[in-house]
Amino acid sequence: MKKIEAIIRSSRFDEVKEALSENGINFFTFMEVKGYGHQKGETHTYRGAVYDVGYIARMKLEIMVSNDFVQPAIDAILASAKTGEVGDGKIAIVNLDEIVQIRTGLRNESAINTK
């Protein structure tokens, strides 16, 4: 079992969600996040003055999957989130020792493969 954490452009979220769904991954957690990286944030010009907004808005997805779904999830994210520009994001894969579904007490693959 793995947890896939992906930081993607907010503008690519709908495409990523659809690509994951097409690969049988219909549940994940996502949140709006801000970061600072090679792009060094955004700047805006107002009345001739340049303002540094400072941080870059992104979406973070956290997806818990059984081992069979790891590569399809990665492939779906890569195909749908990539623009070819700096700032497309990162994917991290983390081992999970155990998962427990709170409602039923089911564990591990049973906990993530049921409704």
C-alpha cells in the first residue's frame, strides 16, 4: 500500500481528477497549498509598481492505493498534469504500514477498496 502525494498546478486539477477516475481511482484528498520554488513566486504590476505576491498557488492530492494502482495513478497524473513548463509539480510515493477505516474497522487493502 502506498500514499501518493502530488503537488500540481491548480489549473490542471480537473484534468488530473478525470484521468485518475478513468484509472479506477475515484477517492482522494486534496487541498489548496502555496509553495516557493524555482519560479520564485508571481509578480503583479499595479500603477507602474511591481509587487511580489511571493508564493505560488498549487493543489496537493493525497491518494492511498493498493500496490496494483500505484503505477496507473502515477501515469495518470503525469499525463494530465504536465505542461512542459517549470512548476508542473512533484509526485512523492510513501509506503503505508497500515490503514484502518474508521467506520467499519476494516484494515489495509480492505479499507481502501470498499465504500
